[in-house]
Amino acid sequence: RIVGAILDYSKLEAGRLSIESVPFDLESTVIDVVDMLAPRAAEKEIPLIFRYAPDAPRNLLGDPGRIRQVLMNLLGNAIKFTHAGNIIIFVQQLGFAQSRAVMRITVLDTGIGIPKDKYPAIFEQFEQANANTYREYGGTGLGLAITNQLVRLMGGQVGLNSREGNGSRVRVTLAMQLAGD
């Protein structure tokens, strides 16, 4: 996984990572990731709660592999840094912009949280909130850097709200064309 993360980051930095635009089902893509990571959450007795807004479109054009990678990073972090409470994954449509559905995927956890002054740093390569985080939880510090760059490459944005000791809310906003049924 570490080698894969470093290779992906290197490709991103070199401008060699391409983004597909194929028809896919966003709800199924998110469910795949939730299903893959549910055993890790279950080991910690952390419920994963998934909600897909009923009015949000499912069939879109985009890169399901890269969206899956983004969700693996975000949900993996939420599980890693949450010891009690729950994790909520919520998908909604915010509206339309230039004939594209503006979709938001939110991962909300009740984990350790992030100090506000560390927000920018955690999206940089090889960075974590502090040295204690690395010692206690491990990791490369590449997951959020890759996530941020992938989302930008797909024309989207990543947002973060967090309070140390009170969990985090990470939002990915992407505008995608609707796929024909």
C-alpha cells in the first residue's frame, strides 16, 4: 500500500495520472468502499452509517476507480482515528452547475479531531497533525495529500471541519455529468 501511495503521488506530481470519464453508479461505488472497510470498523465496534440522498442521481460520468481511492483514504482515516461513536458517510446533490450535477460526499466521524492550525498541513505530503499522531497511529502521511490532488484533478474540492477531541467532517465536492440510463 505504501509503495502504491508513493507511486500515485509521484504520478500526480509529474502530471502523469489520468482521470477517466465513464458511466458508473456512484451509490454502488460508495457501497463497495463501505463494504470493504466495514470489517475494520466492526473490529473497533464503530458503526458505519451510510446514507445516499433519495433525490441524488446515481448514474454519472466520472472515474469510479479514483473516487473509490478517495473514499478509501477518507473512510480509512475516519476508522483509524475513531475509537468510539460512529462514522457517517452521506452523499447528496447540491445542485447543478454548467449542466453537471454537483455532488457532495461527506465523511463525518467522532474521532480524535484535528487542531484548526493543522488543517493546511494534513493535505501536504508526508504530514500528519503532529508527531504523536504518527507514533500512535502510523501511516505515511500521503493519503490526504493524494486525496486532495485527485479531487482537484477531477475538478473538485476537499473541505474540512474539525475540532480536536470532537471528530472531523471531510467533504468532497465534485461536478459530474449525468450518464444516460
